Amino acid sequence: QRKSASARGAVQLSTIHAAKGLEFEHVFVTGVEEGLLPHYYCTDDGEEVEQERRLLYVAMTRAKEQLVLTHTAVRARWGKVALCEGSRFLGCLPQELKRAVARLPRRRNH
């Protein structure tokens, strides 16, 4: 008999769109940064930004026990190194729900 992925303790990867209607014990949303959430194609038009905000809300509400939102300071994009900043949506979260994690030391390329 096949066990579900969660019963086996397996990690399930999903897009936010595909996760609608599902719930998971632990949810990790990576790339919560400007240019990704909201997407760089999104203009500052109020409706587009709100649609992106709702998309993040969908991802956040999939978690039953633990939610982790992450972003990076530096990302390789289209063959170039780009500095990144956390999504504007992170600033809307209540402070008591936030917990900063120390930055990891940068890897050095040899």
C-alpha cells in the first residue's frame, strides 16, 4: 500500500498556485523579495500589487503548524549577481510574528 508523501515524511514541493486548498504541517516560502513577490513584471498599479499580496497570503495560510518566509541578500540572476531586498509585504506582518535569523557567512569562491 502506498503511503502519502506526508506520511512518509517526504518533502513536497509546490507552486503557490498549486497549493491552493491544501494544508501542510510546515510551509517554507522562499524568495519573498522584491522582484519575485511582487514579481518584477508587476507594475506599481494597486490591483496588480494586491493580487501578488493575496498570492503570498494563500501561501502563508497553507501552514498548520509552522511558516517560514525567507529571502536572500544576493541572488544570481541571468548570469549576473544582483542585490536583493525583502519583499515590501514582509513589512506588513505583525512584529510579534517575526523572528530574524542571523545571516550566514558568505561563501568564498575559490
